[in-house]
Amino acid sequence: MSITPSIPVLQGRGGTVLSAEQEGLVLERPGEELTIPAVAIARVHAEARSVTVELRAPAGATPSIHRIEDVSEAAAVVFADAVNALLPERTEEVDGGALLVLRTFAKTRRQKFLRRLKWFVFGCLGGVVALCVTAGIAGVTGLAIAIVPIGAIATASLGVGVYCVWTWNRERRLLKHGITVVASRAGRPGAYLYTDSTGTTRVLSHWGVEPYVRASYDPQDPSDVLVPQAPFMRRLNITLGAFILFCGLNGAGLAIWMTVMTVLGEEL
């Protein structure tokens, strides 16, 4: 579909935006972006202050629609007329719903975990500062100085160890309880396309040179997806992660024990 500058961008209710691009139409909603290829579009209808994109469907099937509401009435008419004029005449049957590509921007389970991990690390650093201050108040400057490297190394070890263990557990969960499909490389670097159980094509961010990769996703949340590692790498990651976590716990315990013994006046 050849795009001309005269096609307006529609701003709808709740931050929804409908625009025309070279490959078709792009419907942006909070947290997601839906690309509607031109070949999937049957017709665009302007109805007062709403615009409906009707998808092509096989004979006898009910066509799917996507709607944006609360737009400029004048812009809606111009948009619909301009897009319809650019749509080529097609006679073959096409299931337009199967050609849509959904890209989500909402926080994934991994992003939420990384945010919690960041605050966990900050909390550990706060604990290190508290131990140093306690040792300083107790008049043991040497201990306060010693706690700094011990606490820093323990904090880093805890952060890395928790991340490795969580990553291993997430991959194990998706491989055991999720659905694994083949994702094909998209037209841009670092992006692959996979289709979930509802027939929706989604974007997977993964840097690789392979034309196809395996993608495992959560059927309850198809945006929670990853490319599984080789079994050897999974075993290596959990082994190193558990060891690093163990070292971090021991380092934190050592720093706390040294501070408590000093406050109690015990010899270290």
C-alpha cells in the first residue's frame, strides 16, 4: 500500500492511535502495537467519530474488525477514503486475522522481576551501610572498613545468584508447562515472529542470525516468551548461579556475624 502524506493520523480515546504506514495500518494501544498488513484489510469504515477496520475473511466466515473511537469526524472520513482508495482489488480468499502482528510493550514477568531485583540489591547495599555505621559507632574502624568489600562482594553475588536461579526456573517452567513453537526471523534485526495458540502473531526480541529459532511461551501470558538454551548451558547456569548465591549468603552472614560479635564486645 503506497502511503501519501495526506492520510491523517487518528488520535482516539485512551491513547489509541491509528496510522497508515508502508506495510499497512498500525493500531497503537497502551502497551501494545498491532500491525495490520494491507493484504489483510477488506475495507475501512468511517462512522461519525469512529473508524472501523474490517479484515478480510474466507467465504462464510464472520470478518474480524478493529475500531478506534472518539476521533475527529473530519479526519475519520479523510482517513477511510484515502486508505480504501489505496487498497488493491483482490479476488482470492484470505484470512486477514491470521496476518496481524502484535507487539507488546507492557511490562513482562521478566521486567517486573528485574525491577524487584534492583530494589533487593539496593536494600542489600543499605544493609551494608548500616553495618558499617554500627561498627563505626562501636569504635571499630577496622571492621567498618572490612565490611565494605565483604558487603559489596556479597551483594553482587546475591544479585547475580538470584538472577541465574530465577532465569533457570523460568526457562524450566516454560519448557515444562508452556508451549514451544518455531519463530521465524522478521524483516528487522533482533526480531522474530511466532504465533500463539489463539492464532495471533507476536514479536519476539532475540538477537541471532538463524532464520528460525525455537520459542517457548506461557499459554496464560503469550508475551512471556524466551528462546531456550542448550541443555548443557542450562545446567551450567544453574550450577554457577547456585554456587554464587551460596557464596553471597555466606558473605552476608559473615558481615552480620562480625558486626554482632563486635557490638556484644566479643573477640573475633
